[in-house]
Amino acid sequence: MATGEPLIVLDSVNKWYGPLHVLDDVSLSVDRGEVVVVIGPSGSGKSTLCRTINRLEPINSGTITFDGQELPAEGRALAKLRSEVGMVFQSFNLFAHKTILENVTLGPIKVRGEKPAAARERGLALLDRVGIANQADKFPAQLSGGQQQRVAIARALAMQPKAMLFDEPTSALDPEMVGEVLDVMTSLAREGMTMVVVTHEMGFARHAANRVIFMADGKLVEDAAPTDFFANPRSERARDFLSKILTH
Ligand SMILES: Nc1ncnc2c1ncn2[C@@H]1O[C@H](COP(=O)(O)OP(=O)(O)OP(=O)(O)O)[C@@H](O)[C@H]1O
Ligand SMILES: [Mg+2]
């Protein structure tokens, strides 16, 4: 459901960790409503790329704009950016001592100043949407990994983000729970959420992504429609990577 209006734009972004050139002249534009899957070998810079987009990591040169504005470095503008860019990590990072519903309502109440009753109502609707409304009063440790990850998605959505970043959201899950999380992500994609998704779930990439980005050594090596990428990867690196992940 790409709209042709850029929402996330990286222009010649460079980042070093000491001598390590972890993002090497990366340029990428993600349109509103577009779903971009990022793949590549371990250490290629996929997580770093995600973390620069909501400025969990600063960059050394180049520019990143979100919804027409260059990323703010600090203060209220940065807090606003973080609320507009939801992030879901491999580890669910839920608040262990808060209930499921409190995990989802805390941000809206504390950061966005929503009234508790309204936040609870919206929180319950979001939990329902990710299929776990009946777990609202439990604590994270009482839920399966797949359920916890769906709470993490609901929590990010509760901030009414303009985009969602997912960094290997299913990698820590037992295989039987991967599908329930991917289903939620697929329905979000269909509803038009702008998404950047680091994942090795190639089924999701084929069916839900508008584009696949292949990274290696901090460089954006390929940027193609999923059908083209899987049928005909242009680079040796991508062919080699695909042969490894598709054969196990
Ligand atoms: N805080 C840090 N300080 C120093 N080096 C780092 C830091 N974070 C990441 N790196 C290095 O930067 C490179 C890219 O890391 P990144 O986590 O972005 O890779 P990735 O593609 O997400 O890998 P994986 O598939 O294993 O998650 C790696 O070589 C990593 O060791
Ligand atoms: Mg990573």
C-alpha cells in the first residue's frame, strides 16, 4: 500500500563504531504505507539501521528525515519522534511488574497525557486486535513468548505511531509461536502501517513486503521487489546469503 509520499528518508548516512564503518553511505526512502524487509548476514548493520531511525543511535554524517523533519537530537522533539516511531525488539522488553494492560496504557497516560479510562479502553481494544484481550490482568511472565511479543506490538501501537520498526521480532520465539506474531504483523501491513522489518522470515518478506533490502558490511547492496529479489538476486553476496538461509 505504498503511497509515493516519503515518510522515512536516509540520505548518505554514515556511522562508525570506532574504526568499524557500520553504516556505509546508506540511502533509503520508505514511503508512507510501505513495508520494507531488511535482511543480511549477522553484523551487516541491520539493527544499527533501525536504531538510527528513532535516534537510539546518532549518525556521523548524512541526514535522516522522518515525516519531512530532520531527526531531533534531544528534548521534547526527540520524545515526540520516539512516540511516532514504534519499535519492537527480539526481546520483548515488557515491564515485568506491570500487568499486560498497564504495559499498554503506561505510555499513552504518561507520555501523551491520555485520561486513564480512555487509555484503558483503547488498550483493551489493541489487546483484542492482537488476540490477547483475555490476558489483560496477567503479568508478562505468565504469558508465552508469542503472547508477550504481541503485547509489545500492542504497546507500540498504543502510542499511535506513524511507523513501526521491528528488529527480528520472532527470532527469540519457539517455532510454534512465530506464526501468531507474523499474522499480527501481516494484518498491520495490510492496514497500511509503514513498517521496516528486520527478519529472516522469508515467507513474510514474500507475502507482506513491498521491498526487500539486502545489507552486507554496512552497505545497502540490493533494494528490490520481493519477487525480483528472490527469483533473481543480483549480487553474489545476496545469492550466497539466500542459499544459506533457504536450505535449512
Ligand atoms: N554499541 C556498539 N559498539 C561497537 N560496535 C557495535 C555496537 N553495536 C553494534 N556494533 C557492531 O556493529 C556491527 C553491526 O551491528 P548490528 O547489530 O547492526 O548488526 P546486525 O546486522 O543487526 O547483526 P545480527 O544479524 O547479528 O543482529 C557489528 O559488527 C557489531 O559488532
Ligand atoms: Mg541485529
